[in-house]
Amino acid sequence: MEIDGKVAVVTGGGSGIGRAMCLALAEHGADIVAADLNLAGAEQTAEAVRKLGRKAVAVQCDVTVPAQIGEALAKARSEFGRLDIVCNNAGISNRTPLFEDESGEWVKTVDINLTAVIEGTRQAVRAMQEGRGGVIVNTASMGGLLPMPGSPVYAATKAGVVNFTRSLAYLAEEANIRVNAVCPSFTDTPLVREGGEDRMEEMAKQVGGILQPEDVAQGVVDLVEDDSRAGAIMRVTVRGGRDYAKEIRP
């Protein structure tokens, strides 16, 4: 897909990887709907996009509420007249160990990381079927490809996103809609920084460094731009600091 002139909706667009996605797509010519539970963050992203010379609007969106996902997608059409790209990116990590979790934090993790991706994709496909097709990119994680003993629920949700994405490859032929996913390694985001510097240093040692949100966003741009096979998973892995390698896996 040629990104220039297209319209993208990015959930979790108010910070971190989501903000980087908005800016990267805008740099390639897209107009942006930045959707985030944190409206102030989404507005900051929208303003940054406008400074790049593209149009942008901010939408408050709780991705666990299907109607709010629908409102974000509808905003693309009402403001810009079309919907071409949807990045189901909003996500969280559960901090409480599973067998100590009495508050249901793990349920919230499933709701945001997996159920909302399914719902966002479902609604995006319906909207794109009415138009010219489009591209959907779901944010999974390397934790969806590898075991994570310390975060089994997080890993399960991301594995679900991976297989859900692969299972929708047929939409490319049937509806001209490519559904792919990006699987970042450990990435420096506000969410990750909540775990503290010691945790960041520990994880960096395990994976060989820390990705920046812009690295992941470039992977998303690559998936949107090229003619990669639908259902493909792009791994974004760090090697030696900010150097990273990307690999399309069928």
C-alpha cells in the first residue's frame, strides 16, 4: 500500500509505540486518528502529527468498550472521508504474579491485549469491506512467540494475537484486507518504565538491548507499505543496543 494520502487509526496512540506509529505513518503521508484512553496524550500526538504537515484528530477510546472502538473508526470517515489503516496497538502488562492476583488484573490484561484486538479487527474489517479494502496491523510481542514464565497471561494474550492474525490471512484474497502483526522485543515505553530502572536493565541484558518505539513503528510502516503475505508476523528484535533485525515469518 502507498501510505501517502491514506487515513490511519491507531489505538494506544497517546504515547510510546502508538505515538511512534502515528508519527511514522504521518511522515509517510497519512492523516491520523490517535485513539487513547488518555485523551491528553492523544491530543499531544495529534498536535505532533499536525506539525509534520498532516491532518490529525484525537479521540478518547477505551478499547474494552466496543462502541468506543467504533467511534474511533467512524471518526476517520467523518473527518477525512476514508479508512485505510488500523493499528490495534493498545496494550498493558500485568504486574501482579498470576497466583497472587486476587483483583482480577489478569482478566483486564486479556480484555485489553486480546479481546480488544479481536473486536478492533472485527469492526475494522466490516468498515473496510464497505470501501476499497485496507491494512490492519496488530501489536503482539516476542512474548507471543516465546515462553514468558514471569508473565504467562501476557504471553498467552500475545500468542493469541499472533494466531488470530495468521488465521485471517484469507481476507487478503476475499476482501483486499491484509491483516498482519508486529512482535517487538523489549521496548522503551512509559509503560515499561513503570517497572523501574532495575527491571529495565535486567530485561535489556536478557534480550541484548532495548528497542525504541521508532524501531517498532518502522516495522509497522514496512508491513503497511509492502506486499508482504497476509497473516505474516514481523519480529522486531534488538541486537547490540538500538540495532535491530526484522524478519517476516509466514
